Amino acid sequence: MSQTADDFLPRRYQVRHRTTYTYEGAVDTCYERGFLAPRDTPSQLVLSNRIDIDPEPDLITEHLDHFGNRSFYVEVHSSHSQLQVTKTSVLDVAWSQPNLDRLNQWTVATAAAQIVAHADPVERAEYEMSSPLVRLSPVVSEFAASLINPAMPLGEAIRALTHGIFSGFAYEPGATTINTTLPDLLQLRAGVCQDFTHLAVGALRSVGLPARYVSGYLETSPPPGKAKLEGSDASHAWASVMLPDGSWLDFDPTNDHFCDSRYVVTAWGRDFRDVSPLKGVIFADAASSSMSVAVDVTRVPT
């Protein structure tokens, strides 16, 4: 995906994310937890958010989780064979274009040392250590060393990591699962945005730079001459690295560029398990179920 200065211009979006569970039989009770609202960030302001659940929930509550994300808990006690959860958000989005020359005043090693000296120790530790889906290991360190080294200027290193994952791995839906490990991925050399984000996060952590997993959406464009299909957008994931000044820089190894105003943030954490869009437990006689997701990211006038 190409990137221009215009991609960093402010814009307003309506994002609709509809998840539909269909069961082969009646479900008596379900308990769901997910991130049904985006969060305010330095790059976006949430103007409105609406949640529609069918059938009507018996309980819905909201709290801020450990990472500051808006987490919702839902209970449905009425019998149903389909559950549909839709969130509709309107946001103003404006990302700043990264200044690589400024970042290059630090090397990877001096940036890591500066973060150790000045960052909040708890925040630094939780984004620098292994997490359930980002296990640090010699093979991850070897991969990181193939692209970046402690003496590289910081901006150049982040750019090299972004491009290295993009060019070294094939985007192949179905090649991996939620349980795919980083060593598995490094052997397969194929995956999706979730996998590439985990690998980028692991590589950065292995050189002493705290990094987090970000979930959200990306505005996409239809092929030339084609209309955009309803529900054709999708959830997306990318990585964010802590900088020596305490700010964070978001970048997308799946598309080989820094995040711009086409990106809408929902939540962030150590890895995918911290920010799963919707997960839960059901009590039912249903033998099987299916899930479908439809996402629309639509630019609207301000």
C-alpha cells in the first residue's frame, strides 16, 4: 500500500463492526466480553459510539481495563439461535507524520538505555517482557538481529524492521491460527496482520525496546472502477514502539509503512489476547456454530 503526505491529513470516519454468531440449535445463556468502543488517543477523538445487541442483553457493563481500553461485559439469558453485536462509532482521526531524522538522533542501544532510565518501570516491563503470544526466544532474537542491530539509528531500524517483515513474509489467510507461535511463523514465512504484528513486537522487545499490539481498523479502497462493497473492510492490527521521549510510534509491517490517518485505534495491549474484539462462553445444546464479521470504515464530512 502506497503512502503520501495526504494520508496524514485529518479526517472523520464512521466505523461499523457487526459480528454475527449463528448456532445450530438454541442457546440458553451466553456471556461475552469485548471491546465494543474505540478509545481516545493522541491520534483520534471519539465523537460517538452506539452498541446494538440482538437479542436484547440482560446485562451490559463497561469498565476501563488495565491498559485503558473500554471493555464491555454482556449477558444474554433468553433463548436464541443467533447473536448479533454491532458497534457504530464516529471519530476524528489525525496522525502526525513521523520525523525519522529526529528519531535517528538515537541508536537502538541509546534509545533502550534512555527508556530504562526515564520510562515508568511498570509500563516498560509489561511491554518489554514475554507475553502469552509473544514469547521471546533465541530464534526471535536471531530474526531481529538479521534486520536491526544496537548501533543502527532508531528511525532507520524501525523502518528496516517494517520493510523486512513485509518483504520476507507472504500475506496468506488461513496459513496460521490463534495458537501459531513465533518460531512456527518464522518457519512458515506466511501469515496475516496479527502474526506480523506479534513478530514485530517480539523483535523490538528482544533488543530492549518496549512494544505493544494495537487493534483497530484501516480504511481501504476498492479496485479502480469498482464500488466498495458493504462490509468489505476488516479488523486490522499493527505494532507500536515506545520512544525515548515517552511517546509511541505506530507502524504497520503488513503494509510496509507508518500509521497514518487511515488508521482507527480500538485497543492496545501486550498481544492479541489482551485485545480480542469479542469472546465468551455459551450454554447450549447446539452441536456447532459459525461466525461472520462485517466491517465498514466510511469517511464522512466534518
